[in-house]
Amino acid sequence: MEEELKELFGENSLSYDDFSKAIEEKGMKLANLSAGGYVAKTKYDDDVKKAKNLDYKKKYEDLEASIQGDDGINAKLKNITTERDDYKSKYEDLNSKYSILEATTKVTSAGIKPEFAEFVASKVLKEVTDTIDFETALKSFKAKNPQYNSETTITRKKVGSSLSLDGKETNNQNETNQIMNDLIRSARD
């Protein structure tokens, strides 16, 4: 721009009329930038009119509605999520039942009485951790609870002691029975 102005003035000083004529010959236009003269007034007015006609609130609502999925995508996603959760619940239930079944089979084959197998399996599964496997927990349980082992038979011994009439303990059941019978007979006679 500086070079162009030097060409206009050259080495001479110009009057305003000479300056205006030199600018027109060069195809230049002068405008007061502070008055907005650098933009054609009609173009500016058209842009302002377009901006006023735009409904930004409506445009925002339309964009927000498209994000939220007015076309049913959110409903489909919710249905898929619900269906996934149902299948997950069913899987966990079946997996739990399978684990008990598998544990019951292992417990029975390890020598636990069949009538206690499911109970023992659930107890042993509760003892299984990251550091204790099923077999180790089963061995420990069997050692602590021998009454569930099929090899173990619990026999109850009949204690043959009873009290005699004089308060002393005797080991002869027949003697005690004889004394009692005699007492009953004497009371009848």
C-alpha cells in the first residue's frame, strides 16, 4: 500500500482534487473505516437481516433433540441394556447352579455321604479363595468334620450303668431291673 501511495504523489504535492483524480485512475476507493465504509452498506444490511431471521433457540433445540435420539435410538439402547442385564442374571444363576453341581460331584467322589454332598459342597465353596483351591478346602473340611465322611460310622455305645437303690452306680442292668420288679411286686401284694 505504501508503494502505491508513493506512485500517486510522486515527488509533487497534490491538491485534494488531484489526489481524488489519481485514486480513481488507479481504481482505488477511499473509505472511512470508523464509519464502516469498507463494507458495502447493502451487504452489511443483508447480513444483519439474515442473522435476525435465524432462530438460534430452535436450532439449539433441534441439535439437542438429535443428540438425545428422538429417532428412537435411546429407546433401543435401553431395551438392549435391559436384555443384556437379563441374560447376565440368567448366566450368573446357571453358572452358580453348575458350580454347585460340579462341587457336589467332587465332594461325593471324595468320600462324603451323598445325603450331605450339597451341604458340604456349599460350605467348601465358601472357603475357596484366591489362595485356597477347592481340593485344599475340601481336605480341610473333611478333617474338621469327619461325621460327613462315608468311611466314618458313628456307633453309640449303650452305657450299662444305672443307680441302685442305695445311690451307688452299678454296671449290671439286670440287677437294677430285678430290684425294680421286686419293688413293684411287693407293692401289689
